[in-house]
Amino acid sequence: MTQSVLEVSSPARDNTMTTINSLRCEFADSPACVDTFAPRLSWEIASEQRGWAQGAYRIWVASHPRLLKEGKADRWDSGRVESRRTARIAYAGKTLRSGERCFWKVQVWDQSGESETVSETGVWSMGILYSSDWKASWISASTPRDVVVDGRTLPPCAYLRRKFTVDQPIKSATIFATARGLYEMHLNGARLGDSRLSPGWTDYDKRIQYQSYDVTALLRQGGNALGAVLGDGWYSGYLGFDVQRDHYGDRPQLLAQLVIEYADGARELIVTDGNWRAATGPIDYSDFLMGEQYDARKELIGWDRPEFSDASWRSARVQSDSVTAPGHPALVGDSGPPIRVTQELRPIAITQPAPGAYLFDLGQNMVGWARLAVTAPAGTRIQMRFAEMLNPDGTLYTTNLRAAKSTDVYICRGDGVETYEPRFTFHGFRYVEVTGYPGEPSLDTITGCFVGSDAPDAGTFECSDPMVNQLQSNIVWGQRGNFLSIPTDCPQRDERLGWMGDAQIFVRTATYNRDVQTFFNKWIQDVEDAQAADGGYPDVAPRRVDDRNGAPAWGDAGVIVPWTIYHTYGDTDLISKHWASMTRWMDYLTIANPSGLWENERHNDFGDWLSIDADTPKDVLATAYYAYDAALMARMARAIGRREDAATYDALFTHIKNAFHSAYVTPDGKVKGETQTCYVLALRFGLLPENLRPLAAKHLTDDIAAKNGHLSTGFVGVGYLCPVLTETGYNDIAYQLLLNDTFPSWGYSIRQGATTIWERWDGWTKEKGFQDPGMNSFNHYSLGSVGQWLYQTVAGIDTEGAGFERIVIAPRPGPGLTYARATYHGTHGPIASAWDASANGLTMDVSIPANATATVFVPTSDPRTVTEGGRPAADAPGVRFLRHENGRAVYAVGSGTYTFAAR
């Protein structure tokens, strides 16, 4: 075999201050089941040298880390490539095999072409690349529905196991597994991995994710045992608000195969088939909405170990559908962030609102479940109920849960301290009511286990106002809890669906708080899978419960979310992958609405959902979003080199804009409906001629003034309100709205103790108490879309073009704040922007990652007063003065840290 040699020469100069970090494959650290033939590789560079830029790179990929240490690459050597690129570089080596592990390094040279740096070793593992490589069959267990909860029958969870023997030395062993429903895999007494609620929610009729586990260290010579526990989950459990179950099938199923590679090169597969055994155990039922009941007296001690006797177990049922048969749903490697317990919360107080009922306050509205610790006689039944709020008498407020039972029950086995966590359910709650507990519990009795898709942290925001800092905290907690496999709308009641309108208005805020690239890449595929044959996107993805095509601002997420993810992370492949789907949506709208006004195919037609005393005409909102779609399609077409398509969508945008102007805009700049959202959408989406923009902005501010300086926007308008005010010269009014704490405002809910974003501005008011319990979630993220403005405008971190390669630092200080600071981890590394205003002027601290450039806007009336690092900014190294405009001095800088000061 021919091998390339890793040639690492002595650097031309000391380069110890430069390192290569964050080696990623397919945008993830050490992914375990990559199922593309050309995985994309990325890295970041950290350097203390101001203005450092990459001049060239070289990538080595090998089948074993030892080869890289020896300076060899037997899978791929890219050779030296003169390029600044550090992201999305496609593997172009030898054909990859299912289950293969790949080890890689990268070497980079700086812009001088001389100084070089070599990374540590990264790794990725291939998934199953061909459906024919799957040899397993779907298996299940016959589990009668024999437990009744609130009149609804629920099945016990199935336990499955298979014994096998290993009789020779092992080189490696990997399990690939998934379920129709939820599963936990076990091997020789150990639960595999730390993810929960796997494999996550997709349209199980079209696409099912699988996970992989390296179990080399767990196998042993002689007897071994594989095991699994199955839960209903999204597949066959209760889902949505129609109180129905079995949306995809009537029982969960398991698909798994263990691939063993022996030291002598032989290979063996242990797969799910008729050799598996099935039984039920201590989990009497486990359902997302109903909760879980666990009877510890029924525990199957050692059930996942080889020495356990399964003679009383039944044979597992082998399903008739073949993985390789035409029409079988695609099996895809799980590429999104895993669902995990990411934080534990200790209660801050215990009350007893009724005899025997102990109420634990966790101090934070959260998503997940409670871990119970108890010592009690066998058969003691302890019940835990969950809720977000309390009634005026201090008891649990559960009316807004609708049909969701949200109750977990633990029945003790009676042998000392017992600890219990549920397996296949989750709740939205701040308060846990415990009944049936023997004696008096302590704060250690309950621990809150916070659960969500574990996307990496990306940003932080802080300012001088404690209320705004709490707002940012509420936004982050709402995102963390509601981003659970999909962007759900709420975690507590009988809904928890992937509402598209919520996702599209919040997605840009989401990208600042967390690295959500892989999360949304997965969900965008869910959206395409949910697209109707006529091209209509849905209201919810996956498309279940609400089966109608998407309403304006809901269906449009199919265009807006891909654009936003591309714009944030720079991945044009995402656009290309979903281009045909997006054009079918646009054709669907255009055929139905040849006039340019979106009058037909509006379906649920939600409008500016949950606005306050403002009735935005639904045709105005719909047409504005139709135009926005066309504009984004033109931009995306240019990004992937489709010039003719770009011209087509430019023309469509102009057609819609002209129709909008003729139908809805008066000569004095008023927009039909005259609500805040009407003006915000017309201004944000570029639907007004330049001469009318100032007039429309004035009408917008007049409406705010008429409402005593308050907003009235609902889900759709709220995310654009403050940005439009800043763009049109009313930054002070945007700050006023931000800092309001009277109704309606973000601050009002915080004054009432909110620790997450509420679904509605009036979820609870002093005058009326709780709103309509039919729709009153206290953990919705949509109204938190102001977070984008906090990062982009208050702190001033943005990107010029896609992918944060050309960064913009342009803070807009405003009345009421004396400082703001934010960080954001972009595709090239960490960015920071902080400003501090005092009587002596303004100070700005800026940090730009290596291999990136930035344009910095320093607020000042006189650029001659601006200094950087204590010297005139125009003379500072790495700083170039560009211009002075609109009260800001503008500078070009390279990577590094900078301190600007201005009077």
C-alpha cells in the first residue's frame, strides 16, 4: 500500500503562540456515525499574533493514529493547498467503509507561507453507508395495554435480551442501534452512552436515525448479553393536543447489530432477530404526556448480564418488513446533538400546602424530570406531579397542562435508600408536588434533571441592567428546554410539536446562544420530509396532529431557516441539498397567487399570533412573507451560483413588492391595518420605496407612543420590532421597549417571577390572574426573539456575508444602559464585543479570531478623538481607518484584541 508521508519541517520562526483547535467532522466533535461518503472537515486557529491569517493547509487521514505519529496517511493526503479555508473541506481520499474509524490531522501555514503549525489528532467514525449492510431485523414484544390512567390505557415497557459467546481476541466492537419509539441499549450490565430519548423524533415513515456505540472495552471472552428497554415515545405514545396515540405504529420496535472485528481479521455480527427474548419489567408504563409508573418490586435484577436466566421470557416478535425492502424508511446516522441530562438543580424551598403534599420549588422553570431519593417499606407508592406555576393558595397549578397528566409514580421495593429517575418521559416544570412520602422529606429528596438537545454553548450576553440580564437568561433557558430533538413549542402540556412559525422567528437568536448547526440541519430535513405533494410546507414538522399545509409565517420556515443557517455558518451545501424542496414551495405559492398578493392557500392563517390589542390584517402579513421568501431565494441562488434562478426570484420579489404597495400602502406611508407589525414587516422586508420609509417609521413610533410607549406585536412581529426601530433612527425607542417593565413587556413577566419566556404577554397579570388555560404555556421561546437584537445591536456582533469570516462589530449604545458585553463563537473561533459608557466617553473592547477580519464601528462625533491601545486609532498596528458616517468612525482590523476609546 502506498502511503504519503507527513513532512513536518522546522518552522521558519517561533510559532508557539499559534494552535489548531476544534477539529470537527460534519460540524461535530468526533462524530460516531457519519454516513456521507465525503465528510466535511473543519478546524479553528488560535493565535496571539495580531492579524494572523492562514495561507495554506494540508490534511492527513489515516486508519490508525499510530500511522499519523509515524508521519503516514493511508486514507488521504490532501497535499499542500494554498487557501484560507478552514471549514467544510470535503474528504477526497480512498472510499470509506461502513463502521470505519478515521483519524486525522491538519497542518497550516500562515500568510507568509513559512510558519507552520500541526494539530493534535482528531477522529470520526463511519456509520452504515449502504442499506445492504444492515443485517438486523426489527423486533418487538407483545405488551398488552393493561394500565389505565385517566381513562387511557398504557402498555408496560418491553425488555429485550440476547446471549452470545466470544471465543477469541477482539480488535474492535461497535453497536449500531435504533428504534421505532425510544430505546436504551445495555451490554453486560452496563447502559450504553449517556444520551436520552434516543433515537429522537423524525417522521418514522420516511427517516429513522440510528446511533452507534464503541463497546470494545465491554465485551469479554465467554458469555455476553445484549439488552434493550423500549418506550413508546413519539412513535406510539400520546402526542399532541388531540389526545391520541399510535401516530406511526402500535408498539415500539428495536433494530440493532453488533459488529465484532476479531484480532485475526474475522468479522461477526450479532443482530436483532428471532433469537432474542422478551419480557416486561418494572416500568408499568412510560409516556411523554401521561408520565411514568415504576414498580421497583418488579425489577429484573441482572437482566442485562449473561448469567441471568431468561427461560420464562418469550421469543421476541420479528417484524415482517425488511430494512432493505423498497419503501422502507431511510436509516440515517444521528448527526444532531444528543439529548442529554445537561444540568441538575437542587430545590430552593419546600412548602406543605396540604397535609401530606410536599411542594418542591426548583427556582427555575425547566424541562426534564425529577430524581427521587427515598427510604420506605416495600409497596410504598410515591407520586410526583409537575407544574410551572402555583395557584394563589400555594397549590400546584396544572390547569394549563390540558390533557397531559405529567405525573410520575414510584413504588418502593423496600431495601434501603432507593433512587429513581424515569426513562421515557419528560415534563415542563418549576414545582414538584410529592405525595405518599413516608415522614418529612428534605431538600435532598428531589433533584431536577434538566434535559435537552446538548448543542454546544455559542454566546453570552450581559449588560448593566439586571432585568435585561434576566431576560437573556429566560431566553436561554427556554431555548435549552424546547430544543429537544426538534424545536418544540412547549414542554409541559399536551402539544410539544415542531411549530414552524416559532422556529423561523427565533432561529437567528438561537444561533447566537448555541451552536445549532447540526440541530437545524436535522430539523430542516424533517421539514422537507413533511412537505406535501403539492409543495406545501406544514405548520409543524414532523407533520403530525396538525396535518394542514403551512400558514403564512409558519410554512415560510422552510425557506427562512435554511437561509439563516447558511448565513450564520456559511454552508452552501445546505442550500443545494434543499433547493428543489424550496422551489416547490415557491411554485406552490406562485401558482395559487398570480397577482402577487398571498390571498389563497393560507390554511390556518394564524396571523400575528397572540398580539396585544392589535389586529394585523392577515393578507398584509402573508404577502410580506411571500415577498421575503422570494428575496431570500434570490440571495441563496446567488450563493450557489444559480444566476438565472436569482434573476427569476428578484423579478418575483419586485412583482410582489409592487402588488403590496398598490394594495396596502397609502401615499403618506401608512400600511393597511396600521399595526406595529404591519409597519415592521413592510420596513424589514424592503417593501416600501425609500421616500416612504421615514413616514412609515414615524407611523410605527406614533403607534408605540399611542400605546404609552409599549409594544403590541405577537409572535411574528416581535423579533423584528427593535431591529427596525434601530435601523430607522429610533434606537432610543427600541431601548425603551427593552427596558419597560409594565404590561405588556418582557420586563412585566420578569417582575412576576418569570424564569423562562411566556407564550403570551398576558399569561398572568395582576388584574386578571391566569389567562385562558386552553393555551397558556410559561415556557415558549417565540417572544424571546429579541435576543437577536441584543447580540447584533446592543452588543454589536454580526457578520458581513455568510459565516462570520468578515465580522461586523457595531454596537448601538442607548439610554438606560451603561455597559454591554457579549461573546459569540463563530465558525473561525471566539468573538467578543464590549462597551462601557461614562462621562469621559466610550470604551470598546473587541476580539477577533485568527483568520478572520472585521469592520469596527466606534460611536463618536469626531474620529480624531478615537484611540486604540492608548494611541491614535489611525496609527495603531493592524487598524485601518475607513470612513466616518452617521456618528461612527469605521475601521478595518484583522484578528486580535483591540481597545478603542472615544470621546
